[in-house]
Amino acid sequence: MQHYCEEELKFCQALPKIELHAHLNGSLRDATIRKLAIKRQLDPSLTKLIEKGDRTLSECFKLFDVIHQITTDHETITGIASEVVEDFAADNVRYLELRTTPKTRSEHGMTKRSYTEAVLKGMQEAQGRQRASKGRSIAVRLLLSIDRREDAAAALETVQLAAELQSRGVVGIDLSGNPTLGQWSTWEPALQEARRQGLKITLHAAEVYNPAETEAMLHFRPDRLGHMCCLDERLEALHYSTGIPVELCLSSNIITESVASYPEHHFHPFYSAGHPVILCTDDSGVFSTSLSKEFAIAAQAFQFSRLQLWQISEAAIDHTFLNEEEKQDLRKEFENARLKLQAEKCS
Ligand SMILES: [Zn+2]
């Protein structure tokens, strides 16, 4: 079943957009996963799964496993990072914060640093190609993720790496992974260090009902939070009082069964309360979506006008991990895009 209208999708594609919650591996094109799976001679039965558009939750998890198995060498990592940036640029995303967990794979000579450098190389190559083609420009920054399976030392290693690579486009730290694993106290010291080093912080939070952890995360005062699906009234009030912007991913929450239906999604109560919300994709490849589609879905589910869609898109600039001057450049870009669309409408 389609949850958006084609006419609205066209408008959302023309809308300049900001993507702040996108995982590198989850944003891979199906065709690329298929090509790499064949190259790695993975089980041919996986081809069906890769080609299937509307995936169930268990199929999504299987696909993440496949992606993990095929992204083992630096060249592939650079290639996928480059392709993902191009795909967001093609969807008229003007600023992208991509996130990824640096991986150590000693059997492939890969360290967290060499992995991250391969990602940065792909991002730079794609941005260079965009500029050379005089197509739509896209600015990209990287967040390094701490996986909840990691211990305190591994988390700190990621933070130190991010701090060292700040001049090359790493702007922040994310905490993500299976929400039922690990303890907040394990990663908090590393996250405190990230803050001390001038890195911004976003946390996947309240993906499952874990009031003690969610409260501790809110008291930590990260720069942004992701998801916030499972809150009781007290936590919701606490979250509102902090004003911490929240990254919300409609399709992801529906497919992973965190939310029952689009109209019931907590995007709307947050938005109606005037709390800062950012519409994001999470894993556009695995969940077969795009940021334009997420905007079109929001338009249908919450009856948003085009002016509201534009305002939601532009407001995301305030919540990027850019400095004030860079944010100002993006605002100018949005203004130019608005004038251009108006001129096209009048001609
Ligand atoms: Zn996520």
C-alpha cells in the first residue's frame, strides 16, 4: 500500500532538504548490494531478498547481515560512501550528515581509522564529482557511531578518532545498535570526552521502553536524539522541557514495528507542541525509501500544507552540527531555491 500521493512526491523532490539521520550501510542501493553479493559469491537465495522492495522486519535484519558480509575492503567502502552521497544529492538533499560505525577487520587489514578514511575518501570523491558536473551541490559531514555492543575502551577509541579527524569533516558522535544490549554507563565517559573535544552528540534513544536509560540520556543533554518512540508521560514531559531536537524516521519506525501506523506516529504530537523535529530516513536502502518519500508520507499522514513541509525542511538547518556561518550559507541556498521555484511557477 502506498502511503503518499505521486503529485506530492514531485513537490517533495523539488524541495531542498537536510538529512541528519542516515546510516551509511543502510542507505545502500539494492543494485549495489546485489552486485557485491554476486562478486563475493554469497548464497544465491539472497538475491530474491535483495530484489524485494517491501521488506518485513526479519528480511530487513537479514539484509543488514548481507551488507555486513559484503563491505569488507577499503575500495568497497569508498565506493558505497560515494554512491550514497550521490543518491542523497539526486534526491535534492543539500546537506547530509552520514553516520557509520568504524570497523576493525584485521583479516582484511582494516582498522577503525583506515575504515573511516575510506568513508571520507568516498564522500569527498562524490562531492568533487557533483561540483565538477555543476549539478546540485551537496555538503556532507560524518558522524562516527559507537555500537552498543562496544565496551568503554572501544567507545573511547572511536571518540579519539573522531576528534583527530574533525578537520576532515567528522563533526560528531552517535550511539546506536541493538537497543536491548549494553548499559548507558559503559559509553557515558567516552561521550563526555567527545563533548570535551568539541564534538556534537546524538543518541538513538527510547527505541524500546527503558525509562532509566532514557532519563539518564536526557540528563546528559545530547545535541540531538533519535527516535524517542517509547516514552511514558513523565519522560515525554522531561524531553519537552529539555528542548532537545529529535530525528524522526517514519518508515523505519513502521517497518521495525515501533509505531503502529503513520497517522499515529509521534512526529505529529512533537510537531504540534512546537518541539524541534527533523524528518530523516534512517536506512533509505533497506527500508526502500528516500527523504522526499518521507516528506510525502508526512504530508499525507498529518495533512501538512506545502508551506509546512517547506518550513519543516528549512528548520532542520538550525539543528545541523555545522557552525553558524555554514548554517547561514545553507539558509541562503534555501532562499535561492525558493525564489527559483517561485520563478518557475510564474513562467
Ligand atoms: Zn538510526
